[in-house]
Amino acid sequence: MRKVDIYRIEGERNSLQHLYETVGFWKVIRNYIVISIGRRAPWFNFKDALYRLIGMKIGAYASIAVLVMPDFLFPELIEIGENSLIGYNTTILCHEYLIHEYRLGRVKIGRNVMIGANCTIMPGIEIGDNAVVSACSLVNKDIPPGVLAGGVPVKILKDVGYHEGIS
């Protein structure tokens, strides 16, 4: 089960129509500009520094590929462990705006994690240390340490044997 906080919205308008009641307008603009620059930057240290400015927690030697889309509304809810690799065009979401509610959840990506290209990571997900997520996966549940996971929706495919303290 994903760990998300649920906020109900009353009235006729859907929850996204209440966006600027839940997150500040200037914060959204700032984050959008920073992430737009970061998505296209080919320099990992520069990109990591930019993302840290808007609240993301990024460990040493983490590599975030070109066109990765971190959540620009709530980037402070994203944590990426040291020496992890996030593949091309992956989306990391910390929010879901639905009709009558919105949900917020932290995304924690452990150490030495590899996430393939074109994945979507949903809010409230934790990916354990030394896990591998195959390309084009929808990560809608937690991934334990040291496994290979993949698919839509994601499934545990294999224990790759790289558990804490062994790698």
C-alpha cells in the first residue's frame, strides 16, 4: 500500500482547480523553471545542485538522466540515495489530483538503485537499496531492497542478491 496523505475537496470544482490553495503560485513558477533547466542539463553535479535548491534530497554520485521529470509541485518530497541512477524520461510524482481529493506522498529511492528509462514512480513509494527497476515500468508499490522489478504495474521479477552490506 502506498503511503499517501489524502485531502478531500468539497464543492463542484475538481481538486486541480484548487491547486494554488494547496501550493503557492510563485513556488510552482520557481520549481517549473528550475526543473525545466535541470531536465535538459547534461551535467550531473549542476543538475543535482539545482534540484537541491528546490528541496530535493539527493545523495552523492546520484545520476539523474536527461529529461527525468521530478514532481515540480512538491520536489521536497523526493529523496534519492547516493550512487543511484534514474533513467531517461522517468517521471517521479509526489502528488495526485483527483476529482474530489488530492494525495501527497514522499518518494524515497534508496542507495545504489537503478531505474530504467521511461518509468513512472507514483506518490508514496519507497524503492529499497540495490534494487533495479526495468525500463517502462509503472512503480505503484514499494520495491524491496536487492530485487529486480518491472512491468505495468510493477512486479517483483527476481531477487538479484545485492542486499544491504553484500554489494
